[in-house]
Amino acid sequence: ECWMGPDVQSRLIDPSFRARIEAARRCEFVDYDAVKSTKREVLEICYRTFLRDNFEGVEPELKPKTDRGKSFHHFTEREGESLAHYALFQALEEERLSASSASMIWEDWPEPYRARRSDSLEEFRRRQMPRVRFFQYLQWLASEQLREAVKKAHEAGMPIGLYHDFALGSDRYGADGWLHQEVLAFKADCGAPPDAFAPEGQNWGFSPLDPLRLRASGYRYFIELLRNNLRYGGAIRIDHVMALFRLFWIPRGLPPARGTYVHYRDDELLAILALESMRAKAVVIGEDLGTVPDWVRDRLGATGVFSYRVFYFEREHWGEWTPPAHYPVQSLAVVTTHDLPTLSGYWEGVDIETRSALGLFPSEEAQNTMWADRHREKAGILAALKSEGLLPSGVPDDPTQVPMMTTELMEAILQYLARTPASIVLANIEDVIGTRCQANLPGTVDQHPNWRRKVSLTVEELVQDRRFEHLASLLRLTRPLV
């Protein structure tokens, strides 16, 4: 619809529309509202073109007349109730927002909609079927694009294909909150207790699953989430995998220090995870960072879940960096994560400077301690590289004489990981291109541009950047293609 429809093409070349696109591109950080409104405008036109060209009849019972129309129809039938209710929620939210400028989160909707009374929902569906179908159409487009991405990855020699992230939770005021009220504990938030990483603790702002109600439901919601995430890729990362065992609950309105741990039936959840991943022929990686007891890692390993080994944290008990040979085979090795500083940011202390500027340190002493720790860590990294014969020529093993992360040093660190027996080694785009600002700073909401930082290169520039090709050639020396 986008490339063939004259209405869409007319909009895409309109000067005022082009100006909006260019304005969004010039923004230092992603302007989600601008991106959403711009894409939404084009998608609305695409949807009208799609209905006109592929369906016949009258609302609400349109009939497909083309292969493309039939493909969409089959998709909605296959996805069934889950997709139908999701699209219904989106259409309801759209109508309620347009009808009132006041807060119209679903908890404030009229009772028949809030409680999902079937007669009221069916009446709304028939009355607003074009809008319900629009949101189904968007999900269909996303599904088609994901399938095409998987196909292209396989054709390019990437057998795993896409690597997805299984989020710990979602917005309580979104579709999942409305659709699964019976298994969510709305009077609590998820988070983490105070520690050195976040001295005030962390509140992640979403409601946890009630372990008793979830079990009584036959784990239907958990299974549905897994299947949908496993459908379009060969690997999945379980965020905060400890949540399969226990989760830190914080009573709504109280600080994290007042929270407590609530336990889950890990035996049943792990059994479901094993079954669904086997069915999907997918690799499962468990994000087992932080305080994770050895018995938990043993249970995860026995189930076939890969450990998540982050270079920054891999030390021997006496403090030295873990030698490559000591990494477990059943693991994924990576330098950093989205919640940690990039390699350049870590080396230059950008994260410490940012935390200081935002007043996130409880005391000056805590800040000074972190700077001292970072100096020792950098010295340890240089020593580890030297012991493996990977320290770049001309680079001293004194961190005070290596103030900046260089391409050669970045490559050496990734070669260090490549020497491990870990089954998977990842290289982050941000580390290769020298990004200094991390994607997400835990413990902040509006103080830091979380999830809004742009990649400094366009997709076209990334493809042409020789740094990636050179790094790949170095890593293949240690981990040849099979």
C-alpha cells in the first residue's frame, strides 16, 4: 500500500509532511510523539488503500477479494481472541481519549468497558469495526515484516535469525493490564532493593504477576507471551530471569526499601519455558545478573537456559578478570548491556559523571569510591588483555595513560571474549562506533534520555562502515564460521 498507492505517495512528497520528517530527524533525541504522529498519518492512508483494493461488501462484515486480503483474514483468524481483544482495547482507548481531555486510562473507563462486559464490548466492536480492524492491520504488518526479517537473516547465513528480549512486564495501563487484570497485582510495583548499583533501590513502575492467580489460570498469559515472542526468531533473552524464582514487590506509593520478595513456582515456569522453546527450536538466554544464588544457575543450566555473562562483572573471587577459558560453554558473553555504560562511556567514566550531575550519589564519598573502583577495574582489564597477549601495541598497562577508549582497545576486548568457550558472543553496535551515552540509566525516569538516544550513524552508513567488517574478520580468527 505504501509504494503502490498514489494517495500515500502524494502524502510522502508533500513539502509540509517532508518538513515534519526532517524536523524529527534533526532532534538530538528521538521525539516519539512526532514519530508516532508522522507514521500514523501514513498508516491511516495505507489502511484505507488496503480496504479499497482488497475487500468488498459493507461494514462491519467486509469480505476479502484478493490474496492479500485473504492473508490478512487468515492472520486475524489464527491470532483469534488475543488479537481481537488487543485491537478492541486500542480502539476503545482511541475513542475515550478523543471524547475527553481528562485522564482516560482504562481504570477510569465506564464500568462496562473497564470490567470487559461482553455485551458492551460486542456492541462497541460492531459500531467501531473499521477502527478495530485498523489495529489488527497494524499487527499484521508487523508480523509480515518480522517474518521477512527472519527470512533475510537466514538467507544471509544467520541461522539464529532474530534475538528477542522477553520483557519482565508491561505498562499496567496498557492492553495487557486491561486484558489480564485477573493475574496482575495492581497494588504493587516491581523493582529491586537498595544496593551499590542503585543506593535508593529501583521501582520499575509496572505491576507483578500474582503467582497464585497465574498458576490457577494454567499459566495461560505466560504461555501466550512466550509463544508470541518465540515465533519470530531463534533466540530469546529472559529479562531478570530471577523473576521465575522470586520478584521484589513494592507496595504502591512506598519506597523500594519497604519492599519484599515474593516467590514463584520456578519448577513449573521453567518446565513451560523448556517446552515452548523446544517447540520453537529457540535458544533461551537468562539474564542472571546481580544477586543470583548458585543453585539458581544450576537449575537454569539443567533446563538448558544459557547464562548471561557480562565482561564488566566477570571476576575471579580474588578480583582479577576471569580468564577466557573459565567462561561456561552454555553462556552468552557480551561486554555490556542497555542498563550499563557503553565501552567508551565506561572507560571515560561518563556514567559516573552523569550520576554526579543528576545527584544520584548519596554522598561525595560514594562518588569517590566509584571513581577509585573504576580505576582499579580499568587496570584489571589492561592486565587481563596483557596476560592473553591482546594488549594493543603501544598501549601501556597503566590506565592513567589510556584516557580514551580506542578502536584497537575495543577490538582487543571483544577478541578476549571471542576466546571464551561461550556458545554465543555478542558485539554491540554502540561499542564499535564509540557511543559514549548509555541507552538506559537505572534509577532515573525523566532525568536522563532513557531509550531516546539515537544511533549516530544511519542504517546506510552502518552497512558501509569498515569497522564492522574489520572486527568480524578479527573475531573469525578465533571463532571461525561453521
